[in-house]
Amino acid sequence: MIQPLSRYDHTFPNPRYASDEGLLAHGGDLNPNRILGAYRKGIFPWFSKDDPIMWWSPNPRLLIYLDSFKVSKSFRRTLRNGNFEVKFDNDFLSTISHCRNIKRFEQNGTWITDDIIDAYLELHYMGFAHSVEVYKDNTLIGGLYGLSIGKAFFGESMFSLAKDGSKIALKALRDVLYLDRYDFIDCQLPTDHLISMGGEVVERDIFLDELEDTLQKGSNIGSWSGYKWEKLDL
């Protein structure tokens, strides 16, 4: 049964008993504290404009374990030869806006509504939501954003305006998180692209067990603008 949520009740059903599709609840609001509570239970909001807010925890899940990240030969050459610059938390609003506006194969519209942008901007100001931006010749060519809680990073969306823009952002994020001893990047739903970069399809119960463990570890709350990318495994 899909649980209706009120504006005042921030509790969620146990995701371990959800269907494989993962729809757990609908309604409520996008209060940043509700969103943080959802992520701590392995749940995230995902809905279309004019639809009620819907809360999901699908089975299986796609995780990138940081020591399993894959770099192809061609991408390795890009990393070695590209004259690009990577920044963290430099322009969160531009990053999430590009993620909303980018056209995606077999998708009409976007789940990144104005309300989502407002909520994740607030989470960014609170020090939980972060962005990675890739620049070439001082022009933004790609990036991603997501949430950091415990030693897990919950990837929300990424975009490319030039070849490999989002891949560079993901590699930079992986390297920074690896050095900070994060456990995994949660990519939510399996895609061939992310699997080719080392993503692993994991049963929801395993993901939730690992999530409980990583939430016991210290979080890097606050601005990541001081982070510098040290390229690893090149």
C-alpha cells in the first residue's frame, strides 16, 4: 500500500517492504528536513510537474563503489590531455538548472521542477547538497549535483554541454570521495552508461544495510568549494 503523507508527518514506511518498483508514499512537501530523512532511509523524491510528490526506493539499486570505478582507454586520454578545470560548489544553481534543461533520450519533460530546485538550493546552503562543475576555456561544459550524508554521496543528475563533460565531473567526484574514504555513490537506477563506469546493481536490502553502516560515519557538511581535484589512477 502506498502511504499518503501529510505536511506535518515526516515518517516514511519501511522501504524493505516496498515493491520492486519502489513507490512508497505520495504527498507531503519538500521541506529539506523531510528530504534528508528520506535519504537516510534510502528514499528519494521523483515526480513530474503537476503530479503529487512521490517517494521511491526501487529494487535493485545502482551503486558505484569508489575502488571499482572504471576508466576506458579513450577517456583516460581525455583526462591526461584535456585543458579543463574542475570546481566544487562553484555554481550550484547553474548546475541544477542545466540538469533540468538538458534533453535526455526517450524522456519528455523533467523531474527537476522549480520546487525541487528551491529545495535542493536550500540543502546546498545547509551544506548537504553539492555540485561539481567542469570548465573549458572558462566555459561550463558539464557537471553534476547530489547530496552527501554520512560517507555516501547520493547522485541526483548530471549534464554535458561538450564531449565527456559529465564523465569528467563524475571522475573528479569519485577521486575526491575516495580520498575522503567515502563508501559509495548511489546512482539510484541502473543505466548502461553508469554500469560501464563501474556501477554495480545491488539488491535493495544490501543497499539499505550498507546505508545504515555509512550513516554512522562523519559527514562532510558545509561548502566543498575548497576541494581540489587530485587525479587518481592515471
